Amino acid sequence: MTTESPVQAKPAKPRADLPASLQSLLVTVVIAIFIVTFVVQAFQIPSESMEDTLLIGDYLLVDKLRYGGGSFGDGVMPYRRIHRGDIIVFKYPVDPKQHFVKRVIALPGDHLRLQNRKVYVNGNPLSEPYVRYTGRVSEPFRDDFPQLTIVPPGLEGGWWLQMKKLVEDNQLIVPDGNYFVMGDNRDDSLDSRYWGFVPRENVIGRPLLIYWSVRSMDQDMPDSPTAGDKIFHFAYAVTHLFQITRWDRTFRLVH
């Protein structure tokens, strides 16, 4: 009588190899860094200067490839030239650590003039359906530009000296490699009228999409003693996320 040998249990499959898992995680991180560095960047609208096109509380994805805002693929990628009327995100020339968003009004070589709030480029009036005016009183420097006899508050001294050299026949000449930008909210915009041109190398990209928009929460809790506390605001935002979201602006393309 023969006895059968016991069936040996199959060895359990080895657990996922730790180095492979770390490699997969590293690849994911590298791809995320690549996208943030060269492709898109998140940006929050901090001021009223672009109303009603962009509002405080709009969160944007900025397309960094459109104008070649990074060094990746320089001279290889089919970058699009900056056109008059484009909205751009750029490093503020006075303080490059800050990022601004404005609309391009004049290109290199253009002759620009504002007269009674109307913008003229190369002698032709611009059609600007996006412009918003909030004030009723016209200001000589802001609305009739350039002005070489008026120094308004907030004007950058270096820009004042540069501007005087670039004005001919009451028109400002935009030098090569620079752009003149303005906010759509013309009465409440700190823009090229006050601090000068945007150099081409300062341009980061163009706003592509409003991926989220949130209205101000201060109107919901004006009498709260902790309304200015960040923790309180965060807790309120989390618990009232649906109510404070501007759903009509979320996932809206920027034009």
C-alpha cells in the first residue's frame, strides 16, 4: 500500500516590491512638478482690477505653454505670439515676486493714447466691450494719457522718467520687447499707466480656465468677532462650500 505525499501549498505571491512602488511614486511626483513648472499654474484673483471679466475669488489655471512662459522647449514648441486684447499673467516689473493679471492693450512699436477714456492705438480707436467704468469723475492722468505735466499718487518715479523719453506727438511709443497692459476695470486698476511696460520675459502665460470661484464670506458674517480669523474663515468655507461657490463661474473659460 502506497501513501501519497501531501500536497504542498503554493507559495504566497510576494508583496509589491518596495523599490517599484517608490519608483512609481517618484514618476508621479516628477510628472506633477513638470506640469506645474511648464504647463499650468494655479492663480487666484486678488483685486478688482479685471472686473467684470475676472472677479476677486476666481481661481484660475494659467496656460504657461501658450506664450512660452517657461524655458522648456524654447525655440521648439509652436508658441503663439501675444496679441492685442490678450489677457496675460506676468511678474510685476516693480516687484517680480508678485504676479499680476491684465489685458494687453499695445504691442511693441505701437503708438498709444487715451483721450476722454477712449483708447487709440496707431491713431485708431479700440473696440473694448470688456471695459468697465465705476467712477463718474474723469481724472486727467488716468483717462487722458500720457500726461507729462501731472504726477498722480502712486506713479513710479522710474516710469515717470522713462515715459518722458517715449512720448511723441502726445502718443506713447511702446519699445521693442515690451507690452502696455491695463485692467478692464479702468477706474480701479494699477497698471501700465502708473508703473510702465511689461517686458516679454516677465510674461508667464494666459488664464485658461476658472476652475473654482468663491464669493466673499465677509458679507455673511459682518458682526462676527472672529470674522478676520483665518481658522474661522477656513471652518466656515468647509461647512458652507456649496453656498459660497459661484457655480455659474466655475469651469468657465477665460476670454
